[in-house]
Amino acid sequence: MVSAGTSGTSALPQRTETLYADVIVPRHIAKAFTYLVPPSLAQNMTVGHRVLVPFGRTVLEGVVISLNNHLAPEIQHHFFREIISLSHDMQSSTLPPQLFDLSRKVAAYYVAPWGQCLRLIMPPVETRTTSSIRYVATAHGRAALEAGLCPDSLKPTLERIARRTSGILASTLRPTRRGSSIPGIDVLMNKSWITLNPSTNPDTALKKPRGKLPFGESARQKPVNDRLPADTLPEIDASWKTLVARCLDSNQMKKLVLHAPWEHRLSRLVDAIHQTHSMKKSSIILTGEIARASWLQHLLSALTSLPIILAHPSSGSGLWQQSRDQTPVIVVGTRSAIFSPVTSIGLIWVDGEEDPALKEPQEPRYHAREVARLRAETEQALVVLASAHPSLEARFDATAEIHYVAQDLAHQPTIELVDLRNESAGTLFSHTLIRAMHDALQRRAKILLFLNRKGYAGTLICSDCGWVPRCDSCIVPLAYYREAGRLTCRYCGKTDRLPDLCRTCRAPHMNPVGDGTEKAEVEVHRLFPQAKIARLDGDTLRHSASAHALWEGARSGTWDVLIGTQALFRREPLPPHDLVGILQADSGLHVSDFRAAERTYHLLVDATSSARPASAGGRVIIQTRLPTHHTVQALVSGDPQHFYQEEFAARRLLQYPPVCHLADLSVTGSDPNMVEEAATRWVADLQQHICDQEPVLVFGPVLATRRRPTGHLQHRILVKGTVLPVLSRRIHDSVQTMERDYRTRRIKFVVDIDPIDNG
């Protein structure tokens, strides 16, 4: 095995000479490795084949990225190890060319190793590739044992392997975490006394399927909250039908941004699916959460009368089988569904394109919205970015056509604004909201209270000296849970007991600040003891059994008062409520993130959309201390353009997306001095090659407020650039330099292109 450059795909050479393959493995390694192709595979080996290769003392599944007959003169033939076999049969081992190319584009866009990106497009492994490979004694090895030619140091290992005619699993001879391994394996391999062979025993190849649901099981479950039969969907204007037809017929990538309430998005989605299917093309529909994807699958199956596939972790093998059938399919799933191996794609629909769940938190840190565009360019497909409140990146995308559907005034609730500055200090429920809740309960009407902070309070604070209990690992205030009588870190989950005294001044005056949903629940119980109350947040929905009961009660209207955070809006839309109270509409505006106003606006729109129309008695009461903020004013006036214009002006002034691209770089390690030194050197390297023609700005490094639970320190660097290829190329070159210089040290360099969490 010798490392090679990743120059790309080469033409198939003649197979009369020795053939070499450059293979990318799924590791955080940028380079490829060169292997000999066995004569038995040479005639049929092509670029894109998935192969099993020896890698150190283990076996990995890799992908062939180039083939050639010639090597540099200084490289000797006997240095190379052979490819063991194809991963599967000849047909199923070949990756689709479109997906193969997509993985390369994702690697370039997000500055990630190509091998990590290839993992996104490879089907789920139904066999343990490392455990289905066996070390088998060869005839030469058995002869060496019989003739006594095997050295004493190698004899126990060779005898152990030769004892079984089928050999032993390679996984049993792997190095352990402590670095120990069975001695002599490489020597025995070099002497050709043992070899690696794929296992022929199916029992050793079985692997427990990933995911909680087998393929297709969710389709047999009872649909949840199927609220919109086909005859109640809003009518679609002719301009939409014409627009979609024109885009599908163009045979080139087109992008539409659909700004519309969810009922209108659904009706247009159904129409787009029908038009795409009539052209014998496939559709991919993406959404943020698997629960919402499951709801969409059931709903679309009923509305389109077409088979809809739900893509989840254990459905990969089924999708790959469908792709070989060459028939148009309709796939619904979360972010990873964008890599579904479907052919002839005509439509990629991203519903709720602003959802943070569409961003992958692990390497490669891709965003499904951007990957949808990359795939549509290859497939010449239509991309629809749909939302009730598009992100600024989508709303001001110069390459997209905006299709806006305003909410019908007849369906809007009555919206009232309460200025909390006119209420008593620390008020959670204003007099206006209390009276409205009393009247609603008298009429047996349903109430929804929205507060985007869980727990009883944000934290505790000493009223004498201002001391706040913080997490030792994450350096953030500990949230206060009154019912459990504990303090908890929202990042790492560490808990601590309630302090009796201030640890700084020893005063007993520890008071809660920053109200949460638990406190709201306590207050509602106090004000309306007869009401049936439920709380839906990250704490109450943590366990599946209780979460199921809570959601079923919310759908059926069991509760008089429903209290919740943004978790309320992650699944299918809830039944409309008569009264919606937004307790602290401006709480999200104080978060240290340039997207704070945008996310607050999204949540306020979602909460307001949960109310009945004014004609049916629907009423929304918004409590805030910032009534003139453009986020609140845009909601009250019902004019989203007011919000977008104000917010875009601020972004342009401060040079934040969508005006530019961001890269969030971080250096993590356990040695504070080394981490700081590496971060400083990284900034210097980034700035060294920046010229006037490349508008790239570098800020930092700064010590991150949050530290990992492992105790590792983190320094962050922010890079801004208006031209993404320039930004990505500069970061790619610099991270290669840093990883090479710190290869032997325990430091991790992380790159996040277009981050969504900048708090």
C-alpha cells in the first residue's frame, strides 16, 4: 500500500499489463492509496468499484478512484499490497457515477476528506466487512509447518490459523485499543504462508440492521394526524403549474424558493410530484425531522395515490434495489436522503429549508440544502426550497426564482401585543393573557403557550454579589429545575445539587432568573388548578413512551393548556388552538448569534400559525419588552417583507451571510498551550497567502466559551469570504499544512463551512 494523489478518474487502460488502483478509504485521510489489482479482477475493475483492501492490520471497504498500468520508476512493485476482493458482486459493487461525482463535489465544498464523503453515498453494509474476512493458511504455509521451517516466533500464530480449514476471522487479530496485537501477521503475509480471503459462511456475515425500523415498516403503521384530505387542499394557481412544467422541461438545473403556509406548500408539492412522475422521473423530498418525514410519507401516499418510500437508516438496501430497477421512485426522508441512489431525478423538494436539522453536525458537515443544489446540477433537476419563513440565504439567492403565496386574511388570527415594560417586574403572565386564558377555559377552548426555554429558570443568581453557578466543563450557567431539585448543564448534561449558599459571598439569597417552561407550568397550575395541562419540551419528550402519550394527547386535544418550546413545531402541524400565548417573544433576540432575529421570527411565525382564524375565535397574544423590534412588528403587521428587508440591511452592513460565506474553524486538544499555539499558527498561515484579489477576512483565534465534556480546550477562528471556491481552497491548503505539522500531536483541526450555529 502506497499513498497516491487523487487526480481524478482516468480512462480504462488495457488489461494486458499489471494494473494498479488508487483507492480512497473512509477515514479522515485526504490522500488515496495504491494497490495491485489481482488478475481475477483486472478485466472487470472500473472506477467507482467498492473493494475490500488491507489497511494496516485490518481490512477496510474503499472505492477505486483511478486505474493505471504505470508507476513512477522509483516506486518498486513489491511494495504494493493486493486488493482482496470486491465488496459484493460485480453489479452491486459499482457506485452510480452521479453519486460518485457528488461525493467529490461535497468534499471540495465543505473541505472534507473525500473518503468521509464517500461514506455518504455507500449503501449500508449488511455484513461486517472487517469480520467477514478470514486469515487462511496457504499450501506453502502448511508445508512450512510440516517441514519445520516456520520460526518459533511465528509458529503459534501459523498453527492457530492452519488449525481450521476455513481460517479465522481477521477481526480477532486486530490491534486492541492498547496497541497489542497477534505478532507475525505481516511476516506471514509477506512469506505467502497465509492469505486474506472473504468468508463463505453466511452466518459470520450477518450484521444487525442499523436503525430502529426495518425497511417499509413505517408504511404499515397507522397514519398520524392526516388532517388534509385531497378535497380540502388549497387550489393551485395556474402560474405555479406552468412554472413547474417549464422548469422540468428545461433539462437544466432550476431553483425555486416557495414562500407559503404549509397547506399551500403541500398542495404544490403534490402537483410537482404528479408532474415529475408523469415525465417518468424520480422525486426526493427532504425535511428536518424523521417524525415529520414519516407524516409526510403517509400524507403524500394518500394524496398522490403513488408509492412513497420513507428513507431512514435501515432502508438503504431497499433503496439500492429500487435504483437497479430503473423505475421512477418518490423518496421522503431527512438530510441523508439527498444521497439516495435513485436515477433520473426530476424534482428535489426541501421542505422547511431553514431547519437547522438539515445541517450535518459531524464530518463532513454538509447542509442538505446546498447538496440538493449540487445534485440538481448533475441531474439537471428542479430544486424547490419551501418554507413558511425562508432563510435569508434562500430568500436573497440571486440564482433562484421566488414564488410567494400570502396567507389568506380570512385564515389569520387576531394578534395582540402586550408591552411587558408596563407590567410588574418579573411578570410571566400579563393581566391580558390571564383574562384571555380564563375566558378560553370557561368556553372549553384550547390554549397553547409558547416559551422557548425549558426548565424552571435559565439559572440561579446571588442577589447580593451576582455569582452564577456554572458547569465546570462547559463554562455556561447551569439551568435550574425546580421539580427535580437540581442544576443541569444543557450542553453536556452534567448535574449538580442546589447550592444552599453563594459560593462567593456565602449569602443565602439564590434567586432564579430567566423563566422556563417548567415555571410556566407551575404558574398555570397555580392560576387554573382545574385545567388539564401538558408540557412538551426536550425534557418531557426525552423518553419515547411518555413522548408518544404527550403527542397523542396534543393531537386529540386532550389537554386544556399545552405548554412547549420549539419542539412543538418539529413534527406535523398541531391541531389549531383557540388561544396562543407567546410569553417572552424577545427572549431569543438576546442570544449571541447573528441569526438570533431570524430564528426568533421563524418561531414566532410557527407559534402564530398554530392559532385558529379570527373568524373562528382565534387569538394570539404576544408578550415582549421590545415591541418596536422589526421581528415583532413584521409579525403583528403580517408583512414578512418588512422583516426580510430590515434583517438583510443589517447583514449587509455587518458582512454576514447571505452577503458572504463563513467558515468556522476550531482547534481542540487537551494541552492549553499547544492548542493556543496551533490556533495562532493557523491564523498566521491563513493570512500569509491572502492577497488583494482574494477577499478573505480572518478573525481570532478566541477561546471558545463552551468546553467539551472531555475537558478538551477549543479555540475558534472565523473566516469570511465572498467567493466560496476561493474560501474553500484557502482553508483546504491551510488545514493540510496544519495537520501535517501537528501529525504526531493530539490536536484536532475542525472545519465547518457555512455553519448554522455561531453562538
